[in-house]
Amino acid sequence: MSDPRPAAVGRPLLEVEDLRVAFATRRGTITAVDGISFSIGEGEVLGVVGESGAGKSLTGAAIIGLLEPPGHVAGGRILFDGKRIDNLPPAALRRIRGKEIGAIFQDPLTSLNPLYTVGRQLVETIQTHLDLDGAAARRRALDLLKEVGIPGAEHRIDHYPHQFSGGMRQRVVIALALSANPRLIIADEPTTALDVSIQAQIIALLKRLCRDHRTAVMLVTHDMGVIAETADRVAVMYAGRIAEIGPVRQIIQQPQHPYTVGLMGSIPAIGTARDRLAQIDGAMPRPGAVPAGCAFNPRCRHAFDRCRVERPELLPAGASRAACWLHVAGSDRFSSPLRGEDQGEGVSQRPVLAGSGAQAATPPHPNLSPEGRGDGV
């Protein structure tokens, strides 16, 4: 598949080409990530959203070489700064992981060693990747704790993880990820375990770090609010595939894939009277049981014969790209747009998918305002 990226924030730093992740089982090989392609530029935040089991975290784990056996990269290429890294030996990949590519995981309590102070863990990570003596590494660790907003860092550096709140622990994990000045951070659900006020602080911190350090971020999350506030572009995953990818403003205000339309329709709108939220009938197929053609076709009210036999690639759809046959130029189906009923009662009945080259007409969701990152391109 070609890279669906419509515009670059900087030169491509990470390029993922036709990536497939598979698991060997007694019943055969199961493909959990099935031929996805995307890239991330320097200083860009790419949000990755989708249901549990869509392959979001597996994609991040494949990039940093942390797939647990029997999981393995079964096809495609991963390039970092123009160099292929998915086929590197473990020792060479360890030199990149931590120094060039950092990681922020969902639960900071399991990411930190409870037997060591946060200062010792920071110093050890710094000395692993940077040529600094103990005193210089401790000074850098202290600077990092201050940068991520740990109050009283001079004293807290010698505290253990259990002595920090959840939000403070997540800040420590971010400091660990930044300890060797990585150029890319894989952030896997970094705000899921935090309350709303702490989420806002972590989001603001990530945005500032991207701006100040030109650090690229792959942000994996279920929360479209986090995506709207943080990301430049967003990739919507479904059943191990990318259903739609494009600028965050386009995806939120003018979704172009029936699955994305359903996701946006499931978000409650403050101030809009509605008896019940829209829902997508059925469930996402299990890995190994993905139907032929478009993986979403059993749940899609717009599916037709081609959807059931032929898998769509990412096709131009306004400012984004969508893996949907409704966007084939010249298709008689293309003139039958998705409408507001996909997003539930009380949402505009104007078209969500417009004709070739036209702009979609779905109004912005009242709860999601993608203003934090500019226009999202």
C-alpha cells in the first residue's frame, strides 16, 4: 500500500510500509496487523484510535521491537530515519530503543521498578545511552524531572514509585522516555489510567515537548477527545487495518469511512437532545476470523457486492484517505452519500460523504474542538 500521508509536518522520520504482524498458533497463523502503511514526520503527533483488539498497541510494539513471542513481524518494512530497523539483530535494536525511540506505556506503576528510586532508574537509563558520569547523569535526571513538572524535584528524585501519585508517576515515565533525547516516542494509552484534570496536564506536557524538542509522537488511545486536543493527524484502525487516515480536523468534522462515522456518532453531544446514542451493530471480528473483502462489511449498512469480495485500499476522500469502495471515482455507489443517521438522532442529516473532490458537510462535533494543534495538518 502507498503511504496515505497527505502532508508532512517535517521530513518522514518513521515510515511503516505494508506491515503485517502474525502469531503462530496450533490452529495456524493468525494475522493481527494486516498490511498497514503510514509515516510520521519530525515534530508531528499521529493519533491511532480504534476498538480494543484493532492492532494499535501491536503496531507500536512492532516498531520498537517489543513483540512477545509467538508474535512476529511477518511482512513489510519499518524504516527509521531512512534506515530499516525491523530486521536488525536484538543488540542493534536495543541501541536504538531508548536512545532514538522512547516509549510511554499505559500503566506507569508497572513501567517503574518498585525496588529502586526514580532517580536511580533515570540515571541508569541515561548512562545506558549517553556518555555521562554519575554526577552529570544525576543532574540530567533532575533537569528532566523539573521539565515534566515534578514539584520539589530535588527531594522527589530519591523517592520510590509508590510515593508518587498516578499523574506524577506518569510524568516520571515521560521523563524516562525523554532521558536520551529520542526523536520518536511511542505513547501507548498514556492518559487512560488518569483522571480528567491530570489527563489535561499530560496532554499539555506532550504538546510542549513536541514543540520544544521537535519530537515525533505516535499516540495510541481510545479517547477521541485526547486526539482532538493533541494530534496533527489520526489513523483509525479496524481489525488490524487502517480504515481511514488524515488530518485530525477532517476525521472529526468530516469522517469519510462508515466505521469512523459510527465512532463519531457514539460520542455524546453536550446540549443535544437525544434518546439514545448511535451504535454500530455487531462486533469487530476476532483475528483469524476477518471476513473477505472489507473487514467492516458485515456491520456496514452501505456494503454492496464488491465490499464482500475485494479488500479496498486507502482511497482519496477529501483531505483524508479511506479504505472504502464508496470513494472509487465513477462508482454509481459514490453518489449515494452516507448521511447523518449514521451519527444518531439530532445530528445533521446533510451528507457525510460527498462527491469526488467535494467537501463533506458534517458539522463539527460539539464536544471535540481540534484547536490545540492548529488546523491538524
